[in-house]
Amino acid sequence: MDAFKRDQKLAVWILIALITLAHNGLCEKQPADPLSDKPVAPTIEPLEMEPIFITISPLHRTIKHGSVIIEKEIQLNWNTAVTNETFDSVALYTVDPSVYNDAKPEVLIKIVDYPDGFYQTNVSISAATFPAGWENKSEVSMPESGEHCMPFWAGTLTNDVLQFLTCLKIRPTWMHDHRDVLGHLSLLSLLVPGTHNSACYKKIDLSNIADIITENTVTQDVDVWGQLVYGIRYISLQTSYYASKKKRGPVDEMNFYINNDMIKLRPLLPVLADIRKFLEISQHEIVFLDFHRFPVGMKSLTHHKTLIDLIEKEFGDIAYPRPEYFLKVPTLDMVWKENKRLIIFYGEEARFSKVSDILWDSLHRFSGRKQTVTGLYHYIEDIMSRSEQITLTKGLWAIMAHLNPDPLAFFSHPELISLRSIAENSNRNISDWFVRYWWKNTSIISTDFFLNTNVINMAVNTNIYKGITIEKDLPTIQYNAQDKGMSIVEDGVSSGNKLY
């Protein structure tokens, strides 16, 4: 009987997983060679970036007959466009070689042996803690502003002489650090680094069959507090309600949970508390919080009203009010002046967002639900080719820069639907695409396993560039109430171009 119950439970988990995967993306026919249709490069100068950077693998492996899980291993990435005359080797250190001259590298390789500009190490960051007081502790303290190094440094060398050094950074105050440059920019001009299903993280126990199934709903390796400390500024949540089975009564805010589709992962309240705490101890950071889906138990207006009351209780004094219409968004200076640094989107149910002044309308999220790298590229390419028009018609918007698994491969090739493996296959491409082609055009970019990308560094560099080069933001956009259209106005003269 126990075996029967166990098999029955497993079957239920598999069914739930298949439903989740089917929602995330129906089967897209995969070409025989997914990279044979090579992308055509748009005509734009690549963003200037450091010649080497660190990413973290989303994959994990086991040792000691599966009893020990090794995860969060460092990857070295460097620009293959540079020649061997610039540097011939790359290295990884666990102490700062600019401080300790006798520091020996943990990894030292010749780049000629790795023409793809990538090397996977076996050095894990799992045991590392945040420096400069940024650990999430129960007592409230004021950590140090500025960017700080985790205890991992990457360098380029020529003839064994160190030429360039960087580190795995936390950037908890990057808006504050560059406030003099960024302040005049509209929120519409920012490139905001974000995470997809931000609170879908979990420490996996591979001996637990339920955890193995749930693993395919995990999209991040770092909790929401850690994401904000690293520099993420867009947080997306799927919120559900689970009524108590033992007693009936009014809707209880303790019963709100965060899901990935049909799978319940964690209570909502602690995540909201972490977001508030981060905003309280930072001075100029602006966070975008997106309640974008309500997959379970949220059919009733009563449940939404209780959730909105909870949001107002937690954030009412720090949330920036909804603008009169979607294009009338503030500059960073305006947000800082009001000291209301949380932008809250309430998705799907448009009628609910009007209940509260602090809820912005649903954020338009572009998700191609692609299952191949080439398919994802061409989808993003199409969106980016229309980015200016999208901004004028949608306001703030987000691109979901991640692959979706093929649910039909679950039984024949389960490794193909691992969110970790498909992120590992796509994230390096995603980082490269946006640095090369789309860094100027993006509003919000949302990724799975964000440490496996260079999105935060790209976003900070992009926003600094925009702050320096953009003297005047988007042309003034006038709203014509009579014909419900918008006209672009430059230098006080209407172009006559109407956007509906």
C-alpha cells in the first residue's frame, strides 16, 4: 500500500509538472540545427564592457555517490574580439591580487585553447556571504554604499603579467552611486535588469522525489533579497491564495503564496518584507514590483481586495502613485524627491489596478515562449525592431529573455526540459545579443538564473551612457482627449503623427 501511495503521489507531481510546462510553452518544432539560421547583426555599436567577467552556472552536480550537491560554480567569460596581442591568458583568484602580490590563481588558462571565450571552473561561490554589511540579518543596520567584490576576482594576463582585474560584484546602490548622471532620465529611458518569476528559488534535495519534480519550477538560484543586492531592480511574482482546509472564515493574508503556475513555492509576506527592508536601507534605489499573474485561488474579487489591502499596508507610504496615463512617467529625480521608490504593477485584471492609486496598470510583457536559441533570437529581434513604437504605445514594457521547455520531451528526454540546462544553453547568447545589438532599445529585461548572465553590468553601463549622452528625454507626448489619440510634439510643433 505504501508503494502504491508513493507511486500515486509521483504521478500527481508529474501531472502538475506537465500542466505547468504546457502553460509555459507549447511545443515549438525544433530545427535539425538550431544555430544554422545565423542571426543578422543590426547596425549598432556594441556597448563598451569590461574584457572579462564572471558568471555562475545554474547547473549542479553530485559527488560522494550523490550525497553532496555542488552548485553555483564560476564561469569565466572574455571578449573573443580582442587579439592575443592584448592578453594571452585569463585567471581566477579567491584573493585580490592587486592587494596580495603573491596571490596564486585558482585557475589559469591560455585563451588560445578556448576560442569561444568561455571556461567552466569547479570553484563554487555557495559558501560566500555578502560583503560590506549586505547580508540579510534580523537586526537593522546601514550597510556600505557602492559596489563591492565577492571573494572572487578574474583577470587578464600577458606573459603572466596581470593586465586587467575585475570581480564578481554586488551593486546594491548603483542608482545612488550614479545619481548625478541618471537623475534627469525618465523611467522610460532606463534599462532595468530583472528576473523572471523572481521568488521561484529553492534549495533542492535530490533524495526527495517531490523536490526533483519541483526543480522544474525553479527559475532563480538567489532569493529576492540577494537579487536586489546584486543589482536586480525588476521583481516579478505569481501570487496565489490557498484557503485553510480546517476552518472557513475571512480571507487571510497569511494564505497568500508565490507560485510558478500550479506549483506553490513559498509564502508571499516574507518576500514583501525583504523588498521593503531593502528600500528602507538604500537611499536612491528604485524597484519595479510586478504582480503579473494570479494562477490559483484568485477568482474572487474578495481575494484581490485583500491582496491589494495587504500591498497598501506594506508599501502605501513608499510606492509611487500611478500616473494619469501610461506615458506620463516621472524622471528618477522626481521619484527621489518624493522618496517613493517602489513602482507596483498589477497584472491581468485591469479593473483591480484602479482600486488603489499606488497600483500601476498591467506591465506589457513580451514572451515568445520559444524553445530554441535561434527562435528566441528572432523573436527578440522582432520586438527590438519595434521598440520605439512599443514604448510610445505601451509605456514601460518588459522582454522575457529566456527559453521555455518542451513539455512533450518530459518522458523521452527529461534533461531537455530542465530549466537549468536550457538557461545554461541560452544565457550566454542572451548576454552577448544585448551587449552587441539591443542595449539602447530595451526597457526591462527579465531572465532566468540571472547570475548566469551579464545583464546587471550591461544595464548599469547602458544607463550611465544614456545619462551622459541624452540631454533631452523622449519628445513631449500630448494626449488628445477629444479623439483619444496621442501626438508627438517636438520643439512645440505637433508632428501630426497619432498613436492609438
